[in-house]
Amino acid sequence: MRELHEEPAVAARTPAQDAHPPSVGNDIRDRLRLHVLTDRALSHGRTDVEVATAALTGGATVVQLRGKDLTGADLVRVGQRLRELTRIHGGLLIVNDRVDVALAVGADGAHVGQDDLPAPDARRLLGPDRLLGVSARTVGEAVCAARDGADYIGFGPVFPTLTKGDAGSPSGLEELRRVCAAVAIPVVAIGGIAAGNAGAVIAAGAAGVAVIAAVVGVPDSAAATRVLLRAITVPQRADDAWLRPHVTTPAGARGVTRE
Ligand code: TZP
């Protein structure tokens, strides 16, 4: 495995990459659409920066730095690189567990679990402008997190996962549906999500999905991200002109506005 200090330089963004991926809009729900969590144990020897580069190139909207075995110094070093990279690609950077690291690297937010810093304290430290994600495994936890200042809920595991040993038993899509109905803030589903089941997760009401194995655990992370993004993106009808406002025009002129 490559050492942290050998992280490659962040490649400059090409003009073709200047536009945000289609899934990234100003709406926070859109921006939370596809989270990729770093995990060195699964990354086939690639560094977090290499995997994140591939994921962002494929259309990931969020990179979450997750390094339970990394020191604070290493987290800050990698976090700074990921900050640079996510800025270039128009993605969000969220730091798992470590609000202090999130602040140190100027991340867009932090994500805390039920056993981490309590949500009200995390919110106080992050201030009003950074995102706070809170993990929840039940409707009750989700409702409390929303009340305590979370911007989004990380709900799961929805499906069985081998990636997190202590994740608990999968909740399934019905419980996900109940959580999505119970809170007004976006719900991001996690746990065993891959291209084959991601559409069902969005159909259940989730604003987005968060994955590790499906992107980090495969050799071509950019391609895997593209496939996932397609699976969770509501198809745009080619013939959706009838949905757009019609204007009355002189005879012979086109009657449908296309901005
Ligand atoms: N929290 C609940 S399940 C999980 C986390 C961090 C692991 C998700 O990994 P995978 O490989 O996408 O199932």
C-alpha cells in the first residue's frame, strides 16, 4: 500500500470537466446524491486521493473521508488533498467522526454516528454554515437527529454489508421508507448499496446513497461510480416538452419554449 506522503499531486481539471456532473445542482438534495466513503483496506492499494479522483470523475457528489485507523495528522494531510480535489470537481467534502479535522481542513461538513460527538455539540462546533450528517438506525434516532440540528440523516445499513463489522442487521427498504417519511431533511441510505439496488433506495424516498465496496472495492472506481449514478438518476424524458410552459405565438412560430 502506498504511504500517505506519496499521495500523487491532484491533477488539474480539464475544460471538459468544468461543468458539474448532471446530478449536482444548487439543491442540497442533489448535492447529497452520491457519497463515496474512503476505505484504504478495500482500495486495491490505491490511495484515498486516487480513489476519490476516480469517484469524482465518475460523478460522485460527496467524498467522505473515513479513516478510523489514521492519526489526526494523517487525516488532516489527506483531508487537505481531498479538499483541493473536491473543490476542483465541484463536489462536497465531509469528514467522518472528526469535527476537529473537518474544521482544520475547511471541509463542507462532518458526519457523526450515534456514539460520536453528540449532534448538538457537533452543530455548535461546526456553526450554521457547514453540513452536519448524523447516522441513524431507527425512525426515533432520525427524528432526534433532525431536531438536534442535522442537515441530513445517514440511514443504514439498509442491506447486508461486509464492510462494517458492527453495522448491525439490515433494516430493509420498508424501514428506510418510514424514516424518509418521518423527517423533512434528506436521508442518505448506506449499507450494501450497489447499482442493482440503488434505484429501489431512491424510490423509497432517499435523497442519495453512500457506498464503499461498490466504488472503492472495485478496480475501475470511475466506471462503477458512473453506473451507480445512472441507477439513481431519475430518467429525463426526451419528449418532456409537454411539461414545459407553452406560450402563445404567432401562427407558424414554435409553440414550445425551450430554455
Ligand atoms: N455505516 C453503515 S453500513 C456502512 C457504514 C459506514 C458500510 C457501508 O459500506 P458498503 O461497502 O457500501 O456496504
